[in-house]
Amino acid sequence: MSHVLASFNRAQRLSQLQQGADNTVWDMIVVGGGITGAGILLTASQAGLKVLLIEQQDFAWGASSKSSKMVHGGLRYLGSGQYNMTKDAVTEREKLLNELPGLVNPLQFLMGHYKYQFPGPLVFNSLLTIYDWIGGKRNHSYINHGIADFHAPGIEQNKLQGATQFADAVTDDARLVMRVLQEAQECGGTAINYLSAEHIILTADAVTGVNVADQVSGQKFNLQAKVVINATGPWTDKLRQQLHAKKAIRPLRGSHLIVPSWRLPLAYSVSYFHPEDKRPIFAFPWENSTVIGTTDLDHDSDLDQQPCISQNEVDYLLTGINKQFPQADITESDVISTYAGIRPVVSNDASNKKQLKKTKPSDEKREHSIWNEQGLISVAGGKLTTFRLIALDVLKVAQHYLPDMNLIDLQAAKLFQTIPDTPVDSILHPQQIQRLKSQYGKHYSHLINNAEHNELRPIGSTNTLLAELKWSLQHEMVVHLDDLLLRRTRIGLLLAAGGEQLFGQLQPLCQTALHWNEGQWQQELSRYQGIIQRYYSLPKHRQLLSTQDVSSANAVAN
Ligand SMILES: Cc1cc2nc3c(=O)[nH]c(=O)nc-3n(C[C@H](O)[C@H](O)[C@H](O)COP(=O)(O)OP(=O)(O)OC[C@H]3O[C@@H](n4cnc5c(N)ncnc54)[C@H](O)[C@@H]3O)c2cc1C
């Protein structure tokens, strides 16, 4: 079990880092524990480097737990001529589907074709022919007007000519980050959460390390490295600007609504154009619920405050969904939760506000960029889907500082080791076992076999088992209750009021695993409820918080 991410290990790991700080020079320190940082930790560890990843909050706390969760080639990027990005993403989608079945799952898409709407079936099907050709298999077909309603019950019929069905994939983004981190640790990498990079350390004009702050104790110390990677997504410019670099990131917010699946039961991810601005948006089935997304807006607020959906975005998404599914009549009262993420989009005009206004957010390219400033290698942009390729590109740049690194076999190699089947309790459906295997890697059988029977039943309408909460508490560096309910599991998004029905059951589990006394449990609970209300609820619920509640929710959430 030595390589399991272990909660009791965080303190141990931190003290090892502190004690060894003066005498240890890491090959590489990766700043940022989203999918980009995790992917770099994994590939660098596979290349034989001694690597440390530090995350200022919780793993996947940024965009990587708040994406639209598609592992896709981005058909829309193909439409806007970003052929290379689409090609890379489709290839990576296939790789992830093969290596992580159960965590990355096929998802069928459907798009209705309406009279006078561009692109019509002909253009759309031509795009899909290229898309499928890149993926190496034909995976789209045309559905006649008469049976489109059978595939997407309640779909707008007025002017409907037919629909096209095509294939992509979907994941649990935060769990994907955890799986990548776990695999990285199996390969010798080290990761720690709640440790932020405060300052870049320069020696004779070259980066030689970072000054870090433990967000739990407040202690600060220096860490040394041959190369430092800045994988901080939307925060990229913050570290770069310490080296006087020009701003490059245009933070773009995307928000989502989650409704129970019975209110809008979908077998497909349904794509449609918003009636107001003709942007492509979608609704898709996820974890036994329906997610409605997404927006694309400049995010001007402080990045250190978690983003949240605005009333305009709620109205926009509701208008869109009710145009596409008029009979469903989805209203705010159907919404279980909301979430918003910040896309770390690279823009040539990021430092020129006037110019920026001329480019629509949705017209900004989504490809990744890499900068090397005095040995601080920064990377931003790209997609969840392409994390492996982004990591390989970063390593190529880092090779300048690490000439002994072995990159040769990484390009074609499998990213995840094959996990042997182990006999497990038969109470679970094979699909559940596959999900757990993909999500927890080789530890899946311990998770199942160490659980009581009643802990192997799904919680409420979710697929999550109580046994997973227990496992995460013991082995996945949970520091706060929100780590457990919003990222290790997605209970907080999927159940009403952040899963309050579970609190009674959770309290003894948390207190035992994390040694919280009654006071700490109460503190964690109110921190969590503040976060849910402020960042994962509808704006009108936020308004119910008194000013005092808001400032205390802010204080605990940051
Ligand atoms: C609304 C939305 C929808 C999306 N949909 C999709 C999709 O469907 N499919 C897809 O492939 N991609 C999608 N993306 C893109 C994808 O989610 C992002 O490109 C990806 O998650 C970015 O990962 P990252 O690790 O670079 O950034 P993040 O996940 O934001 O991680 C950066 C991390 O760095 C940490 N950090 C910052 N500063 C410091 C510091 N000083 N010290 C230590 N740590 C620090 C932050 O806390 C954060 O956790 C979407 C993005 C958004 C926002």
C-alpha cells in the first residue's frame, strides 16, 4: 500500500518535504494539480525523473473538476479549421477509451437538423466523415424525422428535418485526475495538495526552485528543482508575471446546470444551437442525472474566488434547453446543483483589453501553448482530453534542463498499467466492478473486499458506494469535507443540498478516518455548506445568505 495516496500520509509527506528541503534537488517540480499537472507528473515519472507535484488547494480544484466532462475530438474545432487539435484529441479519446473503460465511457451524441439551420445534414455528415476517418471507425448515421423523437423524446419538432447520431466519450473529470495521480505515484512520482507555490526562486537569473506555503499550517519553506513547470491553468500568468512575462491567458467561464434525469431523461448527449446567439450548447446524461451546458464568457472576477453561475447564465441555459425540449418545461425549481469552471484559454490579445473585446470568447483557439522563461516552463490551454500529449510537449521543452531524460518510448507506450482481475464480492454488477477498477486502479479489489455488504449499495440515485467514501477518506488525501463530496466523489453535485441526507452517516466515518473531533466536524460541515450554497447553487439561493454568512463562507472556502 505504500504508493496509495493516503490521508495519514499528507502530514508525513509534508514533513519529509520540509526535512529534506535543503538537501534535495528535485528533477522537476510541477505546480498545479489539475489534469495538466497530473499528466506531466505521470509522464515525467515514467521517464524516470524524480518529480514532485504541488497543488494550492485540492487536486482537480480548478477547471479539471468543472469541465463539461467530454473526452472528445471537438467536432466544433474541426468546423473552425483546428484540424490538428481535433486529430490529436480523437486519437487520445480512442486511447483513453481503451485504457480506462468504466472511467472513460462511450457516449452517443445526437444533433437535430432544422430547416434553414446551418450546418445542414449534408455539411454536418461530411464533417463527421472526416471525424470518423481520424478515429479509424465509422460511427455516425442519419436518423429520419419520424423517429428522431424516439431517440430524444420531447425534442422540438417544429421545422425538424431529421437528426444525426455520432459518437464521442464522457468521463468523471476529477476522478480522471485522481487516477492519473495514482498511476504517477505507482511510477515513483510524489503529489501533495494544499501546498501552494508562492514565489519562484531565481539564482543568477535561472529558476532553481519555489517558495511554498502549507495551506493547512501556514508554514513556508523553499524547495529546489532543476526545472519548475507552471501548470496552473487559469492562474498561469500569476507565476509568469513574477518573471515580468506578458499576460497570455484569457480566463473564460463556462457554467452548467444539473437536473435529475427523470426531469429530462436522455440516452444521448443532445447538441443544439442556442436561439439567441446560435452558439452550440448541449445536454447530456451523466451519473444518472442530466447536465445542461455551457456558457463561454470573459471571467473578470478574482481567480482565487471559486467561480459560480450568474443569473444571466441560468436564464440563457434554461431558454436554450426549453427551446430544444419545449415539453420538458425545465425551471429553476428542477435544478439540483450548478457549477462553473474557468477555461485557461491562451489569447494573443490577453494583455490588451480593447482588442480582446473584438474577439468573441467562442472564437478563441483552444490549443495549448508552452513558454520557457528562465527555466520556468509554463503550459496552458488545450483540453482535458489531450493531457498526455500536452505533457509530452512539456517534457520535450524540459529536456533542455534534463538531458538524461528518456523520452523515446513514451509516445507510443500505454499510459496506464493493465490491472489484473482479482476475485471480488459478487454482490456488485460487473459494470460497477469495471468502473471501480478503472477509477481506483489496482486497489479496486481492496476497496470492494474490505467493505461491509451494506457499504456496497449505491447512495441515493448515484452510482457511488459508501465504500468509496470510506476508501477515499483513508487513502486519497482528503483534507476537507468538500474534497470528499465534490471531487473524490460527486455526491455534492448529484444529490439535493449537497447530499445532506448523508451527513449523519458521514460524520462517524470522517471522525474515525481523519480524527476530527465534534468541533472540527461542525466546522467542516459549515465550510462545506457555505461552499455549496455560494458556488454550486442557483444565484437566488446565494442571495439568501446574509452578508455575514457570505464573508464566513468566503473565509472558509479560500
Ligand atoms: C466549462 C468548461 C468546460 C470544459 N469542457 C471540456 C470538455 O468537455 N472536454 C475537454 O477535453 N476539456 C474541457 N474543458 C477544458 C479542460 O477542462 C481544461 O483545459 C483543463 O481542465 C485544464 O486543466 P489544467 O490542469 O491546466 O487547469 P486546472 O484544472 O484549472 O488546474 C490548475 C491548478 O493549479 C492550481 N494552482 C494555481 N496556482 C497555484 C499555485 N501558485 N501553487 C499551486 N497550485 C496552484 C489550481 O488550484 C488548480 O487546481 C473545459 C473547461 C471548462 C472550464
